[in-house]
Amino acid sequence: MSKIIAIHSYRGGTGKTNITASLAAIAASRGKRVGIVDADLQNPGIYVLFGFNEQNIVNSLNDYLWSRCKIFEAYYDVTSVLKQGTDNSFLSLVPASMKPADIGRMLREGYNVRLLEMGFQDLIEQLNLDYLFVDTHPGLNEEILLSITISDVLVLVMRPDQQDFQGTAVTVDLARKLKVPQLLLLVNKVIRSLDLEDLQQQIETAYHLPVTATLPLSKDMVKLGSRGIFALDYPQHPLTKVLETITDKILD
């Protein structure tokens, strides 16, 4: 049975998009049929990690939401980025438009969020996906509520920052009220001088939720500069090993 995995953060700058790309790529490398949808329509970015630009994207999620095309006419087969995989491996991407005019129209007019739900289901059926990863827009709005409601797994990404603590608490409470089947909490960009055990205990006590993983602030991630997918470019890196453990929990 297919699963929808929403990757979300209350605030921007948490590393959510890089994590989404790596988790999806790891899952596909393990022989799964995986799709990614960039649902951050106000601030798209995951397309960069896959080497796309304005010139080589014909249709986007925006075009589907504005009834210019079918959802499966806006996906791109990006399986070729995988450094290793199996004969069953498949990875696809539905990017959001990075054109300023399209972003401006989306901000002004919005869209019918129910089309998003229908599009997710159509994509899963048309591409026979095992997993659909949704890179959401930070914060809370109608689109986010829908993504959380229909997700089988909600991955919340936060930084060890007081604003993130408070905002993520709201999201955790909302996810519980919406009865999300599986909730994973990731603390990203953790500097080495922090007491990890104390940090984890603080968060778990505040949220009554176990921390799935703490991910260190990585100089190699900074050096990569979104020019690729970290888990594929650094397969033996300690950070990649943590990302693989998170993927195991999603695929379990």
C-alpha cells in the first residue's frame, strides 16, 4: 500500500528540502518507486538539487493547479541521479514553478487545495508509487493542514532554536488532533558543542514525543551548497548514515 510522507517545518531554514531529497533518494535506491512533489509553491527550491532550471521545466505543479495540464504531465523521471539502485528503483519529481510571475500569481490568487489531494492520489496511481514525499511550505495554512491530514507519515524538522521550539510545539499538537498515523521529529543543524542528551531530553519532555534523530550541522552540506543530493554525493558520511536510519523508519 502506498504511503504519503509530508516533510514539514514551522519555520524556514531548517534544511527540510535537503532532507526531503535525501530521504526520497535513499528510498528509491532501495528498490522503491518514489515520487517527490514540491508543494512549497511560494518558495520552491528542490528542483535545484536535481539540476533543473526555468528553461528545462515545461510543466510544473502550478500548471496542474491552474488546470493547464494533468498531474502526470508535470512529473520528471529523475531516476538517473541515483548512484546505485535496483531494477525496481524509480524516482520522480513534480517541481513547483520558479518563475516570479507564477509565484506572484500563487501568492495573489492561491489555488483549490482539494486539487492537491486529488493530484497526489492520481500521481500515486499513474506512476504506481510506493512512497510519495511532499516538501511542504513552512508554517501553517490550509495547504499545510491538508498535507498533514492526508499523510501517513509526518516528518517534522526543527532546529535547536527557541522560535522553532514554540512553533513546532503547535504543529505537534495539531498533528495529534488530526491523528497522523506516524510522527517523526528531527532536530537538524545541531552544533557539536551542544549537550545532545540534554537537548533531546528537553524536547521530549516539552512535546511528550521521542526525538527520532538529531542531525549535526555539517560543513560538507554547506560546501555542497544545494548542487546535489547529499546522501548520494556523500554515501559514507555520518550524516548520511543518520538519514538512512530515518528512511528505515519510514519504510518500516
